[in-house]
Amino acid sequence: MLIIPAIDLKKSKVVRLHKGRFDKITIYGLNPEQTIKDFIIKGARRIHIVSLLGARDGKILYEDCEVIKKLVKVRDVVAVERCELQLGGGIRRCKEIKYFLELGIDYLIVGTAIVLVQILEANFTISDISRAYSYADKKFVVEKEIPEPDIIDKLKPEVKEKILVSIDVSRNSVALSGWLVTMPVEPSWIITKLIEKGFSKFMITDTTKDGTLSGIDVEVFSRIINNVKNLQNKKIEFIVGGGISSEKDIETIINSGLPVSGVVTGKALYEQRIDLHQLIKKYQG
């Protein structure tokens, strides 16, 4: 199993949010380039990078773009063995996907732009979605949230292999737009539909646990994955995250028997609750 350390960026600073809330933020004062270098030295084979304001606002800021470029360069210089980078946060257009893949990012995490299209197919209307956004005190602007309604059709099969569809879960609903908005759609239904459309990689995050250090709720992942239709006939990859607080949480995921290929951890690393190097030696193989 991949042990995937996270670097969450907010205006070029390394931070962590509590349940995705911007009013509950911890700034660690770490240099992003040194942070990724340390992760690589400790044996990381994949690193998770997110532009938090990009996820919230639908566009990665210039400052964060510049940091991401530097992180790719550090990876290319430091990593003796293969170290993949997965990037998310406001990636909603084909040109952005093309840009970051050409930059050297290995996998792109795309949520809102793809998931909203599926929600529309679930017989929700633009008015329904707009109402949900208003409950979160957020204005729904179609051109920003779904700038390319036909994005799924535009993506070639080889590009879909590079997409990690972000399934952000808040109880029985899916969270969108930086987790500020929730829609009552069954996550397993969305995954099933996207598998039918050629996607094979998914990242499931329990937003109610993320950044809390309260431990994972493996039943959340189990319920979703086990309800995906025809999963046994497909080669599908799942990465999970949200609430990792100790090595015991890693063991719980492994012992669950779920087809999980990686787990993302952030705050537990920065708060020194877990030892990345030891986890990699023990579980990554």
C-alpha cells in the first residue's frame, strides 16, 4: 500500500484545515520545497499536493502554481527512484489538465467539474444545485463550477488513466467546491457511473474526519466501495484519506480487505503522530 504524504498549499504556505474549514487553519511555517524533499528522502513513492484556495474558488492561484512548478523540479532532481505527484484543487478545464500533465504531474485530482456533471444526470437541476450552494452561502456560477459540461467526452482514454476522481464524502452525501457544498447523492452511484465512462482511479476522502486526528471510520469507505456495481469485473484503484491519526489507522485499512492501493495522510505527519519513514518501510514494501 502506498503511504502518501500530503502538502496542502494556501498562498504558497504549507497548512492544514480542520474538516476543510478555512476558519480553522493551522499554518506550519514549513518551506514547501524542503517538505517535499524530506518526504522523498524518507521513501515516499507518491506525494499528494492540493491548492486549497483553488479547490474553493475553482482556479489555482498564481502563487500556488509557482510553488507547484518548484515542487516538480525538486522531485526531478532529488528522487533517485520513481516518486509520483498527484495534484488537486480547482482543476476544472481540459487545458489545465493538459498543462499540469505536461509540467510533470503524474495524476490530477478532479472533483467538482466531473462530479457535478454526474449529479445533473441524477435528475438534479441547475436550480437544485444553486439552492444547495446558497445554503452554504456560496453563489453558484455555472461557468466557474462546470466550465466544460462535456469535459468527460473531451478526455481521451489515456488521459482518464491520469485522472483521480475525487469523491469527497460528508456522511451520505458528496461534497463539492472545496467541501463547502453538499449534495444528497450516493457516492457509490457516482463511482459506478464514472467507471462506465472509462475512469478507473478514485480518491475517497471522509470530509467529516479530515484534519481532525480522530481516527478513520473505515465503515465509510467500506460502505461506498462495496456498493459500487460490477467492481469485481474491473481493475479499479481506490485511495482513501481523512482522519489518519496513528499507525493503527493504516493497519485498520489494510485489515479491512478493501481494494485500497494508497492512503493519504497530512496532519498526523506534521503533528508528529506518525513516522513516515517507518510506515513506508513497514507497509509500502
